[in-house]
Amino acid sequence: MVVAACLALLSIAPMAAADVVEDIARLTARYPDFSARHLLVVDISAQTLSWFENGKLRRQYPVSTSKYGIGSEAGSNKTPLGMHYIRRKIGADAASATIFRGRVDTGRIAVIEPRPVATGDDFVTSRIMWLQGLDKGKNTGTGVDSWSRYIYIHGTHEEGLIGQPASHGCIRMRNADVIELFASIPTKTLVWIQR
């Protein structure tokens, strides 16, 4: 399974790289319309996003998933599990910490909060990678659809909370990290969200 292989690679197991390459080949066969050259693995327990390129761990970033826990139900503000892909990327030319509302650049720049403090705002900043689920009835379809729930990978002004659950369902990243990742991966990149 891709999760086991990716976790093995993170622990630098000797055979892990070969395992990940095999699992990416299986993913390519299972999801032929999506790019498995790049694979993102979001580990909710560890609050990390691991970026694999051609089966090798390229970068691992700290993230924040939902403070409400795991779930796919519409209106739950929880982070969904399972296989997704990046369906749309938004904000390629925006300045760092630009605030988006309804996926539209407001032209405003957020003040970054470096302390582990909840500000009461849930700004979407810098870049948006909008996710579509691939697991019917789990993260795609009526009542559980990640796309319709506006589940993104995005920047946040609450950078001091990165590394702990703090979002309203999305995967939050530091602004510099999300800008780097956004520039490095294409749409249709597979995203596996797991515990």
C-alpha cells in the first residue's frame, strides 16, 4: 500500500525507495489520468505533508489539518481522508501572504502571526491547490465531496499554529512552503491524506 511505503521511506528503511517506486507504478495504473511522478502524502497524525518525486522524498513540510478532526461530511469542517488530486491551482502571481476570498485575490496582504495563537480569522493566503476526491462515497459524491467542500492546500497567516491541527478542514502550510510546492508540482498531482 502506498501509505506503508511512504511511511517506510520517511523512516529511511533500506528498501523503502524501491517500494515507493512500485507503489507509484500501481497508482499510475489505478489512476491513469493523473500524474504520479509527484505524489503528496498528508499525514494527519504527524501534521506533515511529504512530497515525493519519482519515488524519492523531495521535501517534508509541517502543516495544519482540521482542528475538528477527520471526516468528509459536508459542513463538518473536518479534513477528509483518502486519495485526491489537485484539480485546480490558483494564485500563481500573487505576492506572499496575499489574502484570497472565494478564490479571488483581494489585493490585501495578511499580517503573519508567528506565535501559536488563534487569531479568530481563517485567511487563505499566497496559493491555493484545490483538491478533488477520488474515493467515491468517501471524499467524492453527494454529502462528502472534497471539491464541493472547498478543501485546499493553502497558505495561512497563522504560521505559529503550523504543526498542530488548526484549520477548518483544509491543509494549511507556511506561505514560503506553499509557494515553493505550488511552483514545483502540476495539476492532476495525486494527494493521499491519511492518519
